[in-house]
Amino acid sequence: MSHGPRSGLTAVSSALLAMSRHLEVRDVLKTIVASARELLDAQYAALGVPDDHGGFAQFVVDGVSDEQWKAIGPLPRQHGILAAMLHEATPERLGDVRKDPRFGGWPSAHPDLVDFLGLPIRDGDEVLGALFLANKLRPAGGEPSCAEPEGGCGFTQDDEELLGILAQHAAIALTNARLYERSRELTIAEERSRLAHELHDAVSQKLFSLRLTAQAATALVDRDPARAKDELHQVATLAAEAADELRAAVVELRPAALEEDGLVATLRTQIQVLDRAHTARVSFTGHGVKALPAAQEEAMLRVAQEALHNALRHSGAEHVQVTLRRRGTGTVLRITDDGGGFDPRTVSRAGRHLGLVSMRDRASGTGGRLSVRSAPGEGTTIEMEVPGG
């Protein structure tokens, strides 16, 4: 069987190593589809991760340009052969996907697909995703092989078996990536728990002082009214401080809900938590930004979280500033730190370590762009800009 310029075990080994190298789910998905397309000499590859409603929560493609992908439009939902892959979770090898009775048509900007190979990515009984390949290429890289008169599928049984091996390892890599992201979420939960104890102690101390001061004022009110008055002023001050601490406890410990609160409020809440949980000063400014499409808000929140994680865990920064503002019809998110920085020319190495690949992918996935400015000893600025409607 042909695997392009590389062949055999070397190509398979390289693909499996590439999948195991990444920790972010989005990076793993991109690596899986790129590896599958290269190994099996396909013109196009895609991987869909199911949501809880029968559609796709994530859909990653390889072989389609950014311009084509933007023109195609929103993520595919329940429809046609793609939905069947999630529901039936069985391999599919077709000579012409357009002739299949489940085929529901493509958007006008969608590339023309002919032969098709699809396989579920499974972890036991759970379907983690569905991997698709289309348009098997001729050895010379010409037209799809299924243009042959007999209409036979260019993807062979050997191809299906190789994709099955890739899918098994993809399940492991995807599960590990999910566990990693879950551990990051647990870290935030631990910070919230620690913060809850700190706030509890602070409020308790304020209320204890408030009670003692009130008792002193009561004892002095008859024999020294002037001192009693001073003590009552102190009571008012302590009561205001206790109210502030309680307000902080309510705001900062309430779980962030992007769908309910919107991007600005969610960012502000999370940054308040991080500011109290770390020695570095973390601040947020966001004015004049109206609600954005859900996909853009989700992408911006994830980019902010990744950049903040890098700044607080790796850079040694003393100050981290997050701003969200309008620029023309678009919106700009900027995360700036005064930490150790790095050389952007080594981005291939730093990109994996700092999640820059994932951040760039999230930005481009919503029609935006990501820029990184950094230098050793000069801090880092990460800026994500998304267009307006």
C-alpha cells in the first residue's frame, strides 16, 4: 500500500509519536487528521467530536484552506453520512459518497468528495469521535482514484485496517489530552477551594473585630461618649470591610458561566480568582465590548486561560494585564506580562510548550488571528483579534 513519500512502519511510527506529543485536545485532533490524510494518501481528512445533542462539538479538517473553510460556513450538525458515523459507529468505505442514500448534500463552497472512508474513534463503548477521509489520490498525486469507470473505491481494506490502528491510538491520545485538560480544571477548582478558606478566615476575623468593637462602644457609651463615638465609627468601618469580603466571596467563588454571564463578566471573575490565588498582580480591563457570537466568546476565553496559565506558571511575571476592547468593528483580547519572555524564532519548540499552536488554531477557527510579541527578559504580549459581524 502507498503512503506517499514516507512508507511502512516509519510513517506509522511518526504519526503515533506525533499524536502522543500533544497535551491539548485541539492539538491532538489536528495531528490525528493530518497524520491520517498523509498516511492514506487522501485529498481531505476530517475529525468530528460529538456533542450531547447528536451533532459535533468540534470539527477539524485537513486539506481545506482557511479561505475554503470560512466559505463553507458553520460546523456540520446532524446530517447525512456524518451523523451516521456517530450514531452507528461502524466503518464506512464508499465508492461515491454522493450516491449513498444517507447523503444530504454539501454547502455550495464545500469541496467535491467522491470516495470515502470513515471510522469511529472509540474508548470502549464510548464514541470519542469520527474520522473521515475522502478522495484517495493516485500515486502521482493526481485525480481521485474513484474517478475510474467501474466506480470502485480507491480506499482499500488495507487502508481501513491501517486507519483502524490509527483510530485506536487516537483514542488513547485523545483520552490523555482530555485528562490533562481536566487536571487543569481541577487546579482551578483547588485554587477556588483555597481561596474560599482564605475568604472565610478574613470574614471571620472582620466579624470578630466588629463584635469586640461594638461591645467596647456599649461599655463606653455612658461614661465616655466621645470614645464610644470613635468606637462606633470603627464599627461602621469594619462592617463595610466585612461586606466587601462577603461580596468578594460571592462573586469570585461563583462558577463562571460563559453562556449566562458573557465573556466580560466571566473573564473578570476568573481573573479576580487568579489575582487572589497568585503572588503576581493580575488585572482586567474591559469596556465597550458587546456580546459576541458564542464561538468567538468561547475561543477568546480559552485563549485567555491558556495565556494566563503560561504567564502565571512559567514566565515568573509580577504583573499580568488582560484587556478586552473594540477595534473598528472587531474585538481585541490582549494578555501582557512582565515575565521572562522567550524568543519567538524558537516558536516550533515553545509553541508546543506554551500552547501557541492551540491558541492560533482557536483564533483562526473563528475567523480571527493571533499575534505573539516576546523577547527574552522583556515579557510577552499575546493578542487575539476577531472580526465583527
